[in-house]
Amino acid sequence: MAGLCPAAEAAYPAPGVSAESCAVVFQDGSCVYEKNADERRLIASTTKIMTALLCIENCSLDEHVEVRAKHCLVEGSAMYLKADYDYTVRELLLGLLLASGNDAALALAEHVSGSERAFVRMMNSRAKELGMSDTCFANPHGLDEAQHYSTARDMARLMLFCMDNECFRELCGTRSASINGEYYVNHNKLLDRCYGCVAGKTGYTMAAGRCLVSCCERDGLRYVCVTLSAPDDWNDHIALYDWAYAAFSYRDLGSVSFEVPVISGSAESVKAVPGEKLCMLVPSDKEIELRAELPLFVFAPINSGETAGEICVIIEGKTVAACPLVYDADIALAYPCIKSTSEVSL
């Protein structure tokens, strides 16, 4: 059961943000804050989150990558690759995610699929698989193009997926690295400025403005925040995380069960239990009421897993979520049917 609680119902009012577009999403996919979250915008180097994911999914980190002169000539931010030097996929991924290297993005794209165009097709195919319906990629690095865009909501969906990948999580959260004599420091200042921040990716072009995708974990709970065209992005993310952790709590509503009387059964009653995990994100200052809708009794036989009714989660008189109740045991008839004498063979 996933609870979707609008920011208007939160325990505390959400902070104002500088971002033109923004989304804050909980680990179960619940969006607790949004501002123009479905508006298609340029995303600059946050593009490299998808580039990194595809490389991790399709390569061994120890593979060696051929770096060509053309890779070193890509405009914009770079890890300053050197043609004909020896680099591994892992090293280029670190240059991609820490230094936002456009040169690393192009070298990796051609290594994975043979050409930039083929890699872009992979990016768009993967985006479709992940449900990023308002996203289109035109390159692996994020330089401005008319057909290169996404939304705050789509980028949050992508980041949530990536954070379940241990390799991505480790690389994206690395603070610094030394590669072929060059020293790289992660551009994501939230790793030091924001309590609980474990990963993130920055982006900037003049047209896109400052873009930032980050992930924060506190007390075992995970949020992702995305800001697009945000002049004060660092403070936007810090304020939104502090607000989200204060305004919402993740409630485990426990192992509730209900007894339903059984007629003509081998047992007098059967338990009805939730058919799925009964946890949800709710405003931290709200009281929760559970209300079960069940029959007064049930006739045997009963099959385990059969729908018994429904349990509703109620906050301030409103049903905010519901899930089915199912029977947790097989209950046979108390007395099996006996064949009539006309049916007995003589």
C-alpha cells in the first residue's frame, strides 16, 4: 500500500523554492512536493544519470575503453581525457559523474553501442521502459538540443531506480578520485552540505539553468529531489529535504487481523489479514484510523488467499488508501457430503 499525500496536507507548509520545476519523491514513488513537475525542460548534465545507468547495465567496470581524439574535443565540461591513454569503464564513469565529463560521456556511449546515435536509441528505449513518458534524449551528455528534454517527475523516477543499483550508488556518491594523474572532486556539494545526502548529479547550461538531481537517506528512509532551472539549487534541496523528513512519517500499520465467524466449517472462525504490506507515508501530525469492511459471517469451504473484504486507512474522516483483506487459511466443510442411497453401488 503506497500512500500519496499532497503537500497541502503535510504537517508543515512546504518551503518556497527558486526552481522553475521541482519534484520531491519518496522511496515508494509517492510525490510529496511538486512545482511544474510535468513541464518539459532542458536537463543539462543530469542527462548523465541515464548514460551511467546504461553503461553499468551493459558493461563490466573493468573493461578497457578506446579513447579517441574526437572524444577529447567535445565542448563543455570535461574530465580532460587523453587520446590513446588507458581508461576503464569505471574510471570514465567516475569522470562522468564527478567531473561531469562530456568527453567521458561520448567515449562511453561509443564503447557501449558503437556510435552516439545507437546509444541515444538505447537511452530513449530505457526511458520508455522506466515509464519516463515526458522524456526524450538526443545525446549522452546533455548539451542543449531541441529534442533533448525531460521533466522533474521523470528524472525523479530515473534517480529512484538508479539508487537501487549498488554500483551506481557507490560511483555517484564518491567524493573524489585520482585517474591517470588527474584529480577529480565531486561537483555535488550536497554530499557535504546536506545531512543524509548520498548521491546526486549536477547540470548547467545557460539555456537550461542550474539543474540538480539528488538523493537523501535519513533513518532508513529515502527521498529524491529534482530541481530544474533553480538559481539557488543547493538551498532548495536542503530546505525541501528538511521539510519532507519533518512533515511526513512512514507508518507501519502493523500486522492487523480480524476474525470472521465460519458457518458449517471445520473451524469456528477464520482470520482476515491485509493482502499486501500495510505501510504508507502520512503527514506526521495526523492520527490514523483503520476501518475494516467484512462480512458478518462466511460459509465454508474457504480458500486461503480468497478476498474477504477491504481495509481502509482514514485520516480526518477521509479515506486516503485501501487494500484488500484475504483469508489466511483453508477451512473445509465440517461434514463432507454423503452420497444418497440411490447413488451407492450394490
